[in-house]
Amino acid sequence: MTCLPSPGGKKLGLVVDLDTCVGCQACVTACKEWNTGGHMAPLTDIDPYGGHVDGVWFNRVHSYEHITEMGGRTVNFPRSCLHCETPACVTVCPTGASYKRASDGIVLIDEDKCIGCKLCSWACPYGAREFDTDVGVMKKCTLCVDRIYNDNLAEGDRVPACVAACPTSARHFGDLGDPQSAVSQLVADRGGVDLMPELGYRPTNKYLPPRAHTQRAASVPAKALEPVRAEGAFLGWVDRMLSS
Amino acid sequence: MHPAFSVVFFTTATGAGYGLLAMLGVLGPLGLIAPDFWPGFVGIGLALGLIAAGLLSSTRHLGRPERAWRAFSQWRSSWLSREGVLSVITFIPAGLFGLGWVFLGRLDGWVAAAGVLATFGAFVTVCMTGMIYASLKPIAQWHSPYTLPGYLIFSAMSGCVLVNALLQGFAVGSTVPLAASVLLTLLGWGWKLATWRHNDQLEIATNANTATGLSGGTVRSLEWPHTEENYLLKEMGFRIARKHSAKLRRITQALAFALPILLLTATFALPWPFAAVSSGLAAIVQFTGMLVERWLFFAEAKHTVTLYYGR
Amino acid sequence: MQGPRGANSAPSQRQLADTRAPDEGDGVDTSPDVSDSIAKTTCYMCACRCGIDVHIKDGKIRYINGNKDHPVNRGVICGKGSSGIMQHYSPARLKKPLLRTGPRGSGEFREIEWEEAFSIATERLSHIRRTDPKKLAFFTGRDQSQSLTGWWASQFGTPNFAAHGGFCSVNMAAGGLYSIGGSFWEFGEPDWDNTKYFMLFGVAEDHDSNPIKIGLGKLKARGAKVVSINPCRTGYNAIADDWIGIRPGTDGLFVFALIHELLKAGRVDLDYLLRYTNAHVLVIQDPGAADDGLFLRDGDSALVAWDRVAKTSVNATDPDAKPALTGSFTVDGRRCVPVFRLIADRYLDESYAPDAVAGRCGIAADTIRRIAAELAHVAFEEVIELPVAWTDWAGRRHETIKGRPVSMHAMRGISAHSNGFHTCRAIHLLQVLLGTVDVPGGFRFKPPYPRSAPPGPKPCGKDVRPMTPLDGMPLGFVCGPDDLLVDEAGTPLRIDKAYSWDSPLAAHGLMHTVIRNAWAGDPYPIDTLLMYMSNMAWNSSMNTVETMAMLTDRDEAGNYRIPFIIYSDAYYSETVPFADLVLPDTTYLERHDCISLLDRPISHADGPGDAIRHPVVEPDRDVRPFQSVMIELGARLGLPGFVNDDGSAKYSDYADYIVNHERTPGIGPLAGWRGKEGTSIGKGEPNPDQLQRYIDNGGFWHHDFTDDQRYYKMANRSYLDFAVQLGFIPKAEPVVFQLYSEPMQRFRLAARGHGRVVPPEGERRRIETYMDPLPFWYMPFEEQAVDLEKYPLHALTQRPMHMYHSWGSQNAWLRQITSQNRLFVHHRTAAGLGLVDDDWVWIESINGKVKGQIKLVDGVNESTVWTWNAIGKRRGSWGLKDNAAESNRGFLLNHIIGDQTSADASGRRYSNSDPVTGQAAWFDLRVRIVKCADEEAGFTEPQFERFRQPPHFEPSPDKLTFGAEFRRAREAAE
């Protein structure tokens, strides 16, 4: 059903820390690896060893240079489905293949219903959906719905593959519908933002902006060094220090 | 947006087909066309043929065309589904209208009612088509007040020019459809120019800053997540050079509007069969021009995902 | 100590409070069965050696994730690690031993059986061993079994062995080991949990990958300050709070300016210097004397200091002495000064003042002063004390562990310059002056380090005789000219000229010189070059074009100048076609390995550890693990140690060796579960169940220190006793940091004509200059030699994070991320040259030119251009199709990096290396860029002939649907 469910309490999603992401692609391939054998398997790769290689991925990392009057910064930017609260990718779907789960807010595709019209990918401003030309259906991030509730995994492993992999701990997971949850607190503490808020999709996933050039930047309140002024300059200071 | 021919042809052909159907559905009952077999057969046949060809072409865009029937289910939320549903529903009055006209030779009573319903169905279906595009917020050139009227105007225009050609072809042409064709083509031209002007001056609030959440200053793409083009770039990253675009806009204006107006205006002064030839030519030239227009409609539409790629 | 299981265990990274699947009713299987079994082994996608859980489903690898209990990665996994599946199932895997049939370099081979391969190799090597063992040169690349391979070479009797450390980062190893008895690399780590100020010099992905990332994550979470010094603002440098885009090769100057500022302001830790360094040791000042600049020794050969209270000379190690750090003293008629006095004199000189170096470094003097002030502030105003009592080597009890929370890490950007050794020493000097080595919040040693600076064993190979093993391992640490491997005339004894006057402290050998030297017969011709896992005909060599020519060059008689090449690799790389005999290796999931304390263990600062690999899947090809092949070859050759008394093979394979080999009694490749019952650690009899114990424990062994052993390991009695017990060090003596390096001074004295072994006349000035006992800065050699107006730009390479140390381009997933490398150019530099984004340019050096496409950036030093390394591939290699971007648009900068320096006044050309260690100076490269003609745009040059494919190589597939089979099986089961 592509009508949106009435807003429930639970909004599962990710928080990505742009201040910490080093762009190592760990989340990207961990996602690919899990999901190519997971719920939406396979994530087909066309021409994998040739000049027009093109595969299906659910998570991709861009890099940007953000240049302001305060200076420049390189920003690594993971991009995946934001599991929006009002996802047009769902409402535009003519077949009911694309849907948003009422119970946890995850946006999924029922592959058996998908006719591959691609309209959902047009409706997604974030490029979260990728078409599998081999199978003829649209595919997308499942928020690892086959991990986070998986009885066959150890409790601690029931997090999205990208979060489990991230070596710098730049990715977080939880219920953003619960203001008391650790992820919601993190977003509040770090001034987390929505992407393209002006479009009104109300993304669940949040991004934590880089701290450099902000009041949150790490800084050292160091006073300028003063040369040793007393007699004997530095060597005199050494002698005095040793005799004291 | 990638101007896939299947979709370009789909919207152009169904637009013209529904326009023609709508015109026939009104002009017939109004008594502006006699209920003769051949004009009816050719007219309605052409309308339904264009619609069917368009719809068929659209399935070529589908990854799983064998499941196309599923598209009728989500009419409550999806403009595409609504379009599908209405296009099928419209076939019912259109079919009845065609039967009545062609086989029963009448354009009154229930046939007239069917004609009006077909016109209404055509109108609403074209609205749905327009809304598919107009509703897409990630594409500012489409998500605009110009899109829906544009679809309606172009549909009416193409339909009217076709009706005129039809009537002229059967030597039953008259001033009203001819004049309407000229006026609608002028309107279409104006609308297109206004749309282009609007799009060229668009101030889009969504930019690389809002796309990445990095406020202030400039955000430049440094490296893509992949070297070669992926689905997103192939489907939505289509780029057209300004020079190329300007050339195609000129071609659009010439073929879809200027030449048809010239030919149609000439028709006023021409006797049959020359009037038929010029009218038919106007329709064909305009249809070709509309294909170019529709190609540009896609090619010039910029999807927000391109912001992530620095395009 | 470990905290919650796994690194990503913040509350915002854990599972949901309730992980029961909600009743959505959408038919999604939220609990699919994911694996039939989980094998815990060690990753080999790079050198980092993370623990991995390999999930096997239906006999196939379903996925690989990080082992949460593993001390290296604690559950995280990098972009390479998760792509291991694509490496394992790569279409470029070799399938069977190959014997060359066409001309060398063509790729024409025929398949042979292993028996034939062994008999060819045995016959050849056996002859060499009987006649002149040094005619075998055995060099390995990304080898993690150097304690085996080095020992094999030693038992064979050839000194010509090394791994790839010489072109990797020997400057970091040697710079550290000669200074503090430990090094950056993966042998030490910042105290991530306590540091407040972290400086990162010249590090891209590099050693060691996941631990640094985990650590950076911790710093970010805590809000500690990260300062990066790097010409490129990528990766780790992107997230620095302070990015200092230094000009390449000037880091030493920058560090000296910091030292200058700290000294001038009296912001150094004198107490630390007195306790843990040789700062107080007296240095003889007697110009012209044979012992000028050496340490003063008393009658018992003990080092001497001046007691400033007793006003007399004392044993420098006397814990009760009050040594002077300044002044000049006359002891037994010899004028001496403390080391520290020399340090102060040198670095207080105005030539090291921030204003004097700012221009050269491309860093504002104010920035240098600010960083110095911040260092001083954190080190001296934000001291941390852990409430743990400990006892030092002299028996002094300390109630707390005090730390100055400044830490540093440095790698390749420092290392790969011809001035890298001294720059590395400069960074260690800075750390030591701040009192921040192996203290809470500082840089910490990982066991078995620290060791004495330098560590004990000397390189062997002075006396090479047929059928005779060397008297030790080929690689080691020289302490003076007497330890060099040169003959009476000063001619190198090793084919790579390691431990010669060219590169005296070449602790890792010089693999990058072997092909040229073997080709030139300089210092002597060899017969067989045996190489493992190193792409020497492509991205692992400087001057690729000439290197390939040397590999295929023939003498007047038509014989190849390098007569025979044996190469082992798992994949069809650019080097395989140059081999005469190819021994196909397995993938990392099909083999045994040991990551040994004898070699490069997985220890971290809180305790030693080692690990194994074990076969997770069976090979589906006729391939064998290289180590097992070497063990069998050793047995066939009858090498001592590889055969029993009756001549039979001593070890059936590598696994057998790992368990049963004893290097010295009780010490073998693995330290865990030793002894018959498996109850000992470090030393003990072989335990037949040892491998199973490792497997049961997740593939690794790790021992956690007690709280009082964790810091001040250089002088911590409890730690030192433990280290002796485990065999890390011979005696529980403190490791004294060598701010002033006496071994280096000995070389200087030799250059002045003193001693038994002296350099040839022509080498003396070079030795005198570069074997300075205190670190100094000099301009990198290429910069000295070229016309800087003609070649105004520095050119650097780095591997992308998702490919570091991995053969990424054959990997269907990783290559999608990067299959073409661009040359990154600062936009102002480009504007000055009239270049715009996407232009194709010639990149020209004095060594040649290569063509590539540019990308304009802001985050790079303006006088520097750089590119991703080893993306450019030769057509016909790695299972890539001919239209792959790698061989059409990607380029290899190596083509234009010289492997030799420009000729000096006497016409002498040296290897393009650091004059102290022989470290390859990749990053000295100077270039200019020129827009290419329109018709030249769009494709890279130079191009090389396409390699033929080995027999039975299927064309690579046009489509991959990896994982579809798991879904089909799941759905079929429903």
C-alpha cells in the first residue's frame, strides 16, 4: 500500500557524523556485502571487470570541499535512504511495491510487486534508489531489516551492517522518534540537520555537521610562548630548574 | 532527466491522442462533425491508436512489463496509478462513442453522452499525466505551475490540429476547428515560451548546501562514489549543453508552432485537396515538433540528485 | 580494559532496546538464517591484520564481518575487509604452476604440475647453493611470514633477502628504533583513550588502518584536538581540527621550529629527559680524535654523566646521581658536554626559528608558534595522572602514572623522502622533549617493543660459503662501520647494497634496487631472482618503464641478464608475465599463516598478541600456500632446519612448522598456549593442539598487561621482567632513548678516516654529512638536483583508503569506487597554468612523462599535485577487460619517478633513496604539468603491449549476481 501509514511512534534511522567520517568506504562495502545476499539479493554488478562497470549499491560515499570565509574543509559524505516520514517515493508508486512500514518507519520495496517504472527514483531527491537492470526492479536500503530483528544473529550484531562496520564510529542507529533515545540525544547535542528540508520529505536520518569553524570545534586555550627572559636564557633556566 | 524515447513518445502520443479524442467527443455531439463512417473510423481509430501506442511505448520503460497490471492498484496515492486507471476507464466511453459513431452512424443520445464522457476522461487522464511530472518536487522544472496547464494545452493543441487535419482530409473542414488550431498553437507557443522563461529564471532553494546539510559558503564535489556512470547518473544525471538546448528550442518552436501556424493559416486560403495536404502536414510537423519539445522537457529537467554529483 | 564488546558500542550504536520484530504483516523475513558456520580468522586485505568472522553458507562465503573480540579491530572492518569475497572469487586468480614458453614479459606460459615446478626450482637452487649461495636473491613483498622467509634465506646461505620494507617505510622503523627502541608504523600507537592533542604527520590510510580509525573516532567523541600535517587534505586529514598543508619534504624543518620554540620558552620535561634518555650523557669534544663525538666511558665501559651537585663525573645510569644537562666539563682530561647541550645549541639556532622556516614549509610562522604553544599547554598544563602505583627499573616506586597527553603518529609522508630518517628522528625528539613517549596520553609502545635503541641482532652475510647457512638472520641493526656488509674495498656484499656505505642503516633491505643491480651485475651478477607477492614490474617499482626493460634485457649471447625469475603470487598481476616459473599462491581464506611476535604481531599497547590464519574454504584450483611451498623446497634442498637427520622433511606444511618450529628452545612462531598442556605463554614446548586453541579463541592470542605494566615500559620493572620472561628482550634493563645516536657518529668518524672499516674516498663527504648523530634537515635530493623553475611542483601519490595495501583493481566492488585516478591540482595553481577541471595533461619529470586527467581542488598544498596510486593498470593483467578505465584513463605515476638520483659531480648515481636507510624516496618527485594537445586528450600514455592470458583463463564475467544463490536457497526452503 503506497498510502503512508499514520505516523507511528517509532522512527528507525541512522545518524551520520560528518565531523568524524574519514571516507574510508567501510560502510559502503559492508552494506554491499550484507545486502547482496540479503533481503533484496542480489545487488547486481554489470560489467564488473570492464569499462562500463555499474552495480547496485545502497550506500555511497561522496567527498566535497566546503569552502567558507572561515576556510576550507574536505567533507566525506555517506548517502543512503533517509527513511523519510513523508516519502514521495512511496506515494508515487503505482503498484504498492514501495511502502513505508507502520511499525518502525522503514521504507521498503516489495520486489514481487515492482514493475520497474523507476518513478520512485525520480521522486526521491536523495538518489537513494537504484534500479537493478538485470532483475528489472528497483532496490534500496532496507535499514538492514533482516539484521536488526534477526534472531539468528547475536543481540549485539542486530544493527545495520554499515553501523557495525564503521571504524571511526561515525554512524549511529536507533529510534529517532523517541526523543530520549541515544541517537535523538546525539542529534540534539550536535545540532543534527535534515538534508533538503525545504522539500518537505522530513527525513528520519540526520547528519551531524563538521565542527571545524564552529563553536563546537576542539580548541586549546594556549597562551603564546614567551622566551625564557632571565639570566642565561634557556640554558640558565635549565640549570635553575635542575637545582630547584 | 534522461529523455528515454519510450517516455517521450508515450507522453507526446497519448497527449495528442487524448486531445483528438476530446475534440471528437465534443465536436461530434455539438454537430460540428457529421456522423460519417470514415471520419469517425479514422478519427477515433487514430485517437485510440495514438493512446494505445503511447501506453504500449510506456511499458518499454518498465523493468517488469508483465506486471504492468499492478499499476492500477494505487490510485489513492499515485498519479501514475491514477493515470493508468483513467486511461483504461476512458476507453469505455471512448469505445462506446466510437461504436455509436462508426457502426451506428449516430452522434446523439447515448453516443453523445459517451463522447462527452470520453472527452472528460481524456481531460482527466491528461491531467493525471501532467501531475505525474508536476508532483515531483526533486525536479524544479516540472514541479511548477506551468506543467499541468502545459500538458493540457499541448494535448488540446495537438488534438485540435489533428481534428482539423482529419476534417480537411475528408473535405469537411471548417473555420472553427481551423481557427481553433491556429489559436491553440499560438497559445501553446506562448505557454512554452513562458515556461522556458520561468525555468530559465528559476531560483531553486535546493542547492549543494541544503543537499549536504553544509551551510554557508560553497560546496564543491571532489570525488564521486564511483568512477563510471551509475543508474542515478544515467537516469537522472542527463546533461544538455546550453548551445544544444538553444538549438533544440528553436527547432521546437519552428516545428511545433511556427510551421504549423504558417501551414494552417495558408489552409484558410487553400482549396481541397491542398487544404487537406497543408493541414495534414501541419499535424505531422507539429507532432514531430512536440517530440522534440518533450525530449527537451526531460533533457532540461534537473533532478536534485545531480547536486550530489556536482552537476 | 576493553570496555563493552566491540568498538562500535556507544549507546547510539547498539541494537534496539527491543529487537523483537514488530508485527508489520508485510511478509518480510526479518530473521533469515545467515550462516551454517562462522570461521574466525585474520584478514589479509591489507597489512592491518584484523580479526574477521567469515560466515559460510551452503559451502560459500556469505559475508565477512569484524571480530568484536579481536584486539586490532574490535569488531569494525574497513572497506577492503568487507570486499574480501570479491578478492577471494577474483577472476584473476592463478590456477596452476606456469612455465614460461614465450619471451619474458609476453604472458605466454604453459601449465605444469607441481612436481615439475618443484624439480625445476630445486635443481636450479641446489646448484646455486652448491656453488655460490648469494646468487639467489629472495625478496618478498607484502609478506607476513618474514620470520620464516628470512630464516629460509639464512639456512640457504644467501644474504640477499629482504621484504618490501625498503620501499615501504623503513625510515619510520629505523628512525624510531635507533631513537626510542620502538617506532610508529604498527609498532606503537597513541594513547587514544587519554590523549588530548594528537598530531598526525604524513598519514593517509597506512599502518595501521582500523586502529587509527577507531582511535580517531575516540578523539572525536571526546573532543580532543586533531592536528594534521599533510600536503593533502583527504581521509584522516579531512577531519582534523587543524589541517596544516605543509610543503612535501619540509616536515623536519617544521618540527625543528616547534622544538626551537619549546626550548626557547623552557617548555621541555627535564625530569623525563634525565630519567629516560641519554640527554645527560657526556659526549667527547675532541675534534680530530678517533673518539670525537662518542660517549665518554669510564673504566668499566659505562657511560658517564656530570653530577652537578657532587661536581664530579658519575655513572650515567646511577639513579641517585644529579646529572647536569648543560655546561662543559673536563673528565680525565677529556673535554665533554652533555648531549642536551648539543641539542640546545643546535635547535636554538635562529635558522630553526619559525620565521626562518615558514617560507620553505609553506606554513605561516604564527601558525608554527601557535602549535608550539598548544603543545606546551597540553603537555604541561593538562597533565594527567592515573591512580596506579608502579616501580621503575631502579626500584623507585611511583604512586601514580603521570602523563603529558600529547601524542603523535607519522608514516609514509615522512618516510618516503630522502630526508625521512632524520625527519622521523626529529618527531621522536619532539615527543621525548615533551616527555610524552609511553606515558598516559602519549605515544605508546606495543610489545615486543621497546627494545634497546637499536635492537640487538646485527645483519649477517659477511661470510657466504656454499652449503653453509648464515650465522644469523640476513636483516638486523648495525651499530657502526664494523657491522656493515662490505668488502675490503668498500664494495657491497648484498645485491641490494643494504648495509653498505650507500645506505648503512638499511634495516629492511632495498628491494627497490634489486632488479637494477641484478641487471647491471652490480655489485655482482646473480642467477635466480625469487620474489613473492610484490608487483615489481608495475606499481611497486620506481621507474617502471626501465624496470620492465631490465627484466627482459638480454646479453650479447642472447641470454637474459637476470637469468631466472621465480615468482609466487595468487593473482595474474603485471609481474607474473615476467617470471620464468610461476608458483600460484592461495587466497588468504585458503591458507595457514601466523602473525608472529617474531615478525609483525597484533600486539597493542596494553598487551602482546599474535594470530593465525587457517583455511576457511578449500581451493578449487591447483594452487598451494607459498609458505608451505618454501618449506617443501627447503626440504628438497636439504636445508638445515628443514630436514630431519635422515634427510626427510621436517615439516609437512606451514601449519606443522607454525606449531613445531622452535627458533630458540621454547620460542616458536606462536606465543599462546605453549607447552604440552598449552598452559604457557611466550616460552614453552610445542603444543600439538596449539592451532586448535587459537581457532577456538577466535584465531588469536592476546595477553592483557596488569595496570602497572601499561606505561613507561622503557623503564618499568614489572613490564621489563615480563618482557624478559616472554623473550622480547634479553635482560631487564631500561631502554634509554638515544636523542644523540652514537652509532651514527661512528660512521662519521669512519668518514674522517678513523677505525678499521672506512668508506672509500668518494663516499666520505656523503657519510660525514648524513650520518649526523643529531637529527637535521636537508633538502630532498631530487629538489636539490632539478631546475626548480622547470619542475615547480611536488608530485605525490597515495592509495585510496578502500585499496590501501590491497590489490584492489581486480576487486569488482572496490574498482567501482575508483577505476580512474585523476591528478589533483590546487585551483590557483591550475589557474596560473591556464588549466580547468577535466583537462588532460602531461605530467613531466626529469625521468619521463605520463598523461592523465586533472581535478581541481582546494585542499592541497599549492605547490603540490597528487594522485591515487596504482589505479593505472597494464592491459591484460588482473582479469580486467581491455576497455577498463584502469588501462585507458588511469595512470601510474611510477613511470616518471626515477629509481636513481641524478649524477653527482663525480658522475656517481645512487639509488633514489634516503642516504641513511635506503628508504625509497618516492615523494621527492618534482614535476611540471602541461596541457596536452586536443588529439592527445582522453587516454593515458605510455601504453604497453597487452599481456597474453595464461592457459585456461576464462574471460571475466559480464555480470555478477553474487548473493542471489543465498536468496534462492532461502526462498526454496520456505
